[in-house]
Amino acid sequence: MPLGDAGPGLAVPFDACEPDGSFVFVSYAHADSALVYPELERIRSLGVRVWFDDGIDPGSQWPESIAQAIDAAAAFVVMISPHAVASANVRNEINAAASWGKPMLAVHLEQTALPRGIDLQLGPIQAILRWQLDEDSYTRKLTKALAPYADSRASAGDPAPAHGNAAGPPVAGPGGAAGRLVSLPPRPDLLAGREHLLATLEDRLTAGDRPWPRIAALHGLGGAGKTSLAVEYAHRHEARMGVVWQFPAEDATVLEAEFGRLAALAGVRRGGDPVAAVHSLLAGSAMPWLAVFDNVPDAAAVRRFLPPAGHGQVLITSQSAIWPRGQAVEVPILDVPVAAQFLAGRAGEETGSAAEQLAAELGGLPLALEQAAAYMQASGLTMGEYLRLLTRRRAELLSRGDPGGHSGTVTATLTLALSRLQDEATTAVGLLRLLACLAPEPVPLNLLLSAPPGIDLAGDVAAVLGELAGDELATADAVAALRRYSLVSPAGDGLLLVHRLVQAVTSAQLPADLAAAWRQAAAALVETAIPADTAVPQTWKACAALLPHAQAVLPMTSRGMQRMANYLGHSGSYAAARKLFEQLVVACQESPDYGPEHPDTLAARHDLASWTATAGDAAVARDQLAALLPVRQRVSGSEHPDTLATRGVLAYLTGLAGNPAGARDLLAELLPSLERNLGPDHPETREARGGLARWTGESGDVTSARDQYRALLPLEQRRLGPEHPGVLIIASNLANWTGQAGDAAGARDQYAALLAIRERVLGAEHPDTLTNRANVAAWTGRAGNPAGARDQYAALLPVCERVQGPEHPSTLTDRSNVARWTGEAGDPASARDQFAALLPVRERVLGAEHPGTLIARAGLARYTGLAGDPASARDQFAALLPVRERVLGAEHPSTTQTRAGLAQFTGEAGDPASARDQLAGLLPVCERVLGPEHPDALHIRAGLARWTGEAGDPAAARDQLAALLPDLERVLGPDHPDTQAARASLADWEQRASRRPDATVPAT
């Protein structure tokens, strides 16, 4: 096709501009001329000069002319279509524009899959999907994108409005330039963090095909910057408007007078109603217009003033949050990083912790930020100094500082809203006073007001709570009144949020005795709302919502705080539970009402030890209880139930810290005291009997553990019934030790039978039921069906995630088991990858040195080796070993297992002699700590035999296995998988030893 020829019957729309001045280069495929030419005309109509290939003179060098035009262009526009991406010329032009750093805009005429090369160039740039947009939206986006390149020499100015009555007279008068009428405050000097809101406003007021005029109501707390936002929007759009007018709308009389002023300036008022005259003027305007109604009390106050017709925009600012659907646009507080950056810029300091802390203390409220910046500038205070002063004298500072462009300080602005509220709704004022006593976090109002506390309160406090408590309608009315001034805002799911500065100003206005009465009421309501049993997952949502408020209003020594600390632990936040109990213990010890030997103090110390152990530090927890025990013995007596309970938990933690034989001995010593003082049938006596069986098994005597539980179960069934929770726990332990004693299939079947009972008695999603399902899966795998175990754990995982949360430690344990059995089912590479993904989650949730995190590290190391990289596995175990030695102790079973893993993959990596020596050094430690017949000791002996043989001594390997086999048969049974494996290895090494020639060398 010749240059400039648009094809049969299609004329070039206009001559390309001369390549001088400001212009945009338009790249397109000639096959798309029918689509592109209307777009060229549209771009030109926006006041933008256009160069396209019709501007190449005949006889010119095509590539050179194109290159010169792209180089000289202010911007590069490419029309994307399937023809365009197939065109070598278009691709060359895109590459040239990109390499020369030209601003680029891609207009997608049709839905088009971009080749990799073009996608690489166009991926990061601005794009307009023409094929998706209606005419108004497309024109608006194109206008905005090309506005920086408009040129005064363009052949066309702003397009006429697409809607509205253009038949009426144009607006004329002495207001703005070229006869326009403009009344606006000066543009804000700095409007931080509001670009997204400005874009939202533009979409709300210009996009779509809704009728004109378009209305948007900016609402938010006093001082949030609503007026500044509206003024900035008006200044940005002033140039294309015939009328841009801000009306002061707080008072109806003043507002009507402003309508009269506009009517007089426009020359349309000749007596009569000025509001009707302005409405008629705007309805007949040939140009768009913008009316800003500032500081509107509510929708009713401004209804008769809103223009009913015309191609215009109405922008309202108001503290009231109650507006018709589709009109409300909330102006929120600023995010802390944005607020900190604003403060730093105003103060001339670098953004740092002081700026972020101050921004948080001021709640991101723009007026407070401006006021603080002005006061720091006037007084010479640094941000750190202002922050320290703010924490001590908040109310006074909030009334100081000159926030330029605003009519008052934070204190004045909020005080005015509160005084008006006092005249309108006294119950709402009372509710705000209650909220002011709580944390600046979402408040579960329905929980607090569902049941009034039985306490003696001051008269007006009691009256407000009596009116609100249990009355949803009265509460809703009070909330609605507060929302009329944006003093509160919904935070989702029945929660209500109040700004921290509203709290501060509200509290500062109260006399001391009344403030104390409201704080007492807030504490009583929170205490009453905290569930009694915070171990139940169904209560965790309520506890999470109440926690910050409990911390704000409850004494640390209160029972409510103890329940909250236990909630943290039961819901999986072990470290947080431990930390809160540490604070509880200190508070109780220092309180004159309690003291270091008060029963509640000792109970808090007991709970602290329990959560310390659960948080992964069993040795420290054991030492905490060891220190507590003599105090309880002195205060309560050696055989008091509390003392006996501490001895029982101390025994448990002794075993958990790596000394199962010590735990066994402590429980054997404790059991007679429990039987004598509490009776043989007391729950703690029976629990100790079960604990004795457990730690007997953990000490290496798995058959005795099984037999003890087997003897205990029928006694408990007769005493409590076959489906009592305590009986089910004993049955679960019997199943476990049945498996540990070598009958994995029996353990699987016992757990399966038990699961049916637990589902019926406790429910399918009770934590004990979920644990039972996990045990069925585990013993399914140990019984020889690892794929079945993997699938059962995979099915259990989404249930745990829904019931307990995706990052609850129990859920993470389930993920760990999915990974483990994936590896055991023959896919060690997937297991490795799953452990690699799980490890950072466990580190974040539990901490880098929690035993659960270390288990994930061990799993990652093991399956890295089994996936074919034994050297990396060896190195990972080597890095893990000192951590386990430090955290758990050098002789803890998990530490010895790590040493065994290190030895295994040292051998697998090609150094069987070192593996042999490592296991030879480990064996006496394991035998001393766990006993010579503990399964771990027997496993190490089997490994020692293997690597002895692999290191070149098959006869010694044969002899070691021959000595090991009878012990395995006696301890685990002749059919246990480990016994069978040892029997097969013995036969192999016997065969290898018989084939080896005599290596003896005569002496010389």
C-alpha cells in the first residue's frame, strides 16, 4: 500500500502535523486504518497534535523519517490489534520508543494476545483497553492520559459535553477566565496520600451512563481533610468547567445567601428565589459545571439546594456518614507510613521511628498532623520531644498549633461535634464515653452490651447502660447519632471503631469522678463479656475482639486477664500466652492485694510453666515448677491438692524435657500420696496412673506401658462409663502403646474404633476428634500404607484450617505429617518441598527454635537426603545439631535423633567410616539416658551394624546384628518391622562375610 493510502474508499482524516513543537507519534498497522483513523481524530480533538506515517514526504527514507519522528515526539501511542502485533514495522517502532525512553501509551483496539517480545516492552506501561470500555469511560481515560501533551496550536479545543441540555444560554459573568464563574479557596499546598480517593471521585462523578448531575458525598471525622480533598478535585477540573463554586453549607441562611451571590454574578437573578435561579442557570449551561457544598450537616439539610438538572457534578463534604447508596465516599485517616512521611517532610527530618510513632499516636488524622507540624515549627520541638510531651499532656497539645487553612484545632473541631451531639442524643454521648475508655481498636459492641454487669455505678452511667444493655434498637439509634458526626465508623462484622483522638478529647472533657465511673463500667462490661471457657474454639473469635480492650481496662491481676492469657495459648499463640502470664505473675507478686505467696499468684506461676513448656521450652518450664514446688509445700502443705498438682505437672515436664525415666520415677513416688489424700478414684490420681504408664513407655519399656494401659482401661470404663472423655484418653494411649510395641495394624484399628465414638460424643470437629483422626492416619502409615496416611492427613488438613485456623500449631503439625507421609509414600522430593514451604511459617508462628520448628528442619533435612542429595542432608543435620543441643540439651531424645540422622547421611554421602564412628559414640549416650532396650537405642545399634559393614567389615556387621536380633524380638516382637528388617540385614551380611577372602596378613 502506498504511503498515505488508507485503502479503497477510506480517506486519510487529516494531514499529519509538522514534526516540531509538542506532538505524539501514533504507531499502527495499515490494515487497521478503518479502526485507527477515528481514534486519530479523537486524539486531535483533545488538543493533542498527532504525527502518523502520512507525514512522511514522498521520496524520503522511510526508516529515517520514522526514527526522527519517534525521537522528536513528546510521547508514543501504539494502537494494539492482532494486525499490529504481526507487523514488523510496528514492532520496530515499539522497540525504538522503548529504547529511547519515550513515554508510551498502548490503546488496545481489540482483545489481543501479546507476543513475548512486545509484552516485555509494553508490560510495564500505561494501557487503555478500548474494546472493554464504553465511550464515556474511554474518552475520559484517553483525555487524562494525553492531557500532558496538549498543545496550544492544536486544531480543536475541548469537546462539547456529551450529555445535558446544550440549548440554553452559556454561563456568562465576571467570575473566572473567559466568562467562567469560579469561587474556590486556594489550592492545598500538600495533600498526602489522597490520589486514590481523587481517582475514586473522578470515576464516581464522570464514569458510566448514570443520569446527570452526578453526586458524591465525602464524609469522615472532623479534621480528616474532606474540604481539602474537595478543593483539590475542583482545582484539577476547573479549566473545563463553566461554573466551579464552593457553597458554605453549614447554615441554611448562609447557604441561600451564597446562591444569591452566584445568581447576581451570573446576571440571572431578577427577583424571586435565588436557588431556583441558579438551578435554572446550571440546567441550561452548555458547559459542564461543579458545585461543592462544604460542611453539610446531613442529607436533609442540603436536599432543596442540590441542582436537579444539568451536565454537572455535585461534591458534598460532611461529617455525617448517612447518605443515599452510591453517593457516600468515606475519607479515611491516613496510613501510618504516609502520615509519617508527611510529618517528616513538614519538620525537615528523616522519616524514622519517631515520625511513625507520632503518626500512630495522632491516628493519621490530617488536621492533627498539620497542627503538630505547625506547633513543632513554631516551638522548635523535634518529633521525639513532641511525642514525649504528647504522651504526658495530650489534651493540651491537641488545642495548640495553627493548622493553616482550617478553622480550628483538633480539640475545637471535636468539641463542637460533641456539644451538638449532647443537644441531640444524650444516650449517644454516654455510649461515646464508654468507647473512649476502651482501646482504639474495633469494639464488639454487641458482646459488651448483651448482659449488664451486676455492679454499682454512678447515676448517669447506670442510666445510659440500662437504656442500651440488651436493647438493639436503642443501641442502633445511638450509633446512628454518632455516625452523623463520623465519631465512629463500622469496622465489619458487628464491630465499631472510634478514633483515638476522639477518645482523648471525649475523656478530657469529663470530671475525674465521672471518668473513673465510666472506666469502671468499661472494665465490668469487658470482664463479663469474656467467655468462661476460652479453650473452646467457638469462643476464640469473641476473645480476639475483646483482647485489646481487656488489656486497656482490666487490671493485670483480674480473672478476665487470666482467661485471656489462656485463650492465647489454646488458640495457638503460645509465646503470647507465655508473655502475658509472665506479666500476670509479676503483677500478682507486686500487688498489695496478692503478694508472692497468694494462691492466685501461685496459680499464675503454675499456668506460666504450662505455657512455657507448650511454647517449646520444657526445660525452663520444669525449672519454674521446681522453684514453685517448695513454695507451695510451705504455704499449703506437702500433701495439699495444689501441691500434688504441681508435683504431677513437674513430673510431666521432666519427661517432656528429655528425662522420661525421671518422670516415671517422680510419678511412681507421687502416686501413693495421691491415693492417700485424694483417693484412688480421684481424677488426678487416675491421670497420674496414666502418666506413669506413658513415661514407662517413653523410657523404653513399651510393652509394660501397653500392659499398664490395658489393665487401666476396664477399671476406668466401669467407673466412668465407656464413653467418658477420660476413658477415651486412656483408650487412645492404649492404642498408641499397642503400636509402639510392634502392632501398628492393631493401633490403627483401635484408633479407628475410638474415632467413631469421639465423633458421636464430641462431634466431628472437636479438637480431640481431629487428633484421633490424625492418629488413625499415622498408624495407617506405620502399618505399611504410607499413601493411605498421606491421603488421610490431606483430607484432615482443610478441616483443621477451618476449625483452628491455617496457622494454628496443630494445623501446622498436620501439614508436617502430610509432608512426611508424602515422602514415605515414595515421593521424597515433594516431601522436601513441602517441608521447605512449611519451615518459614513455623518459624514465624512458633519461633526459630521452637521444637515444632526444629522438627520441620529435621524433616527437610531427611527428605533432602532421601530425594538424592545426601551431602546437603548431612550439612542440614550438622547445622541443626547445635541448635537442638542448646535448646533441648545434649542428651534429649530429639538431639540423639538428630545425631543419628547426621550419621546416616554422612554414610550415604560416601563416608561410612565416619558414620560408623558417630553412631559408636552415640550408642552409650542413648543407652544411658533411655536404657539399652529403648527402641531408639536398638535403632542406633542397627545403624552401627550397617555402617560397620559398609566401611569394610562385613563380619563385624554380621556379629553385631546377630547380637541385636534377640533383643529386637524380645522388646518389639518377632513380627515388628524393625525386627524383620534386622533379620534380612543379618542374612545379607552373613552372605557378604562368607564371600570375603581372609584379610589376615602374616607378621614380618
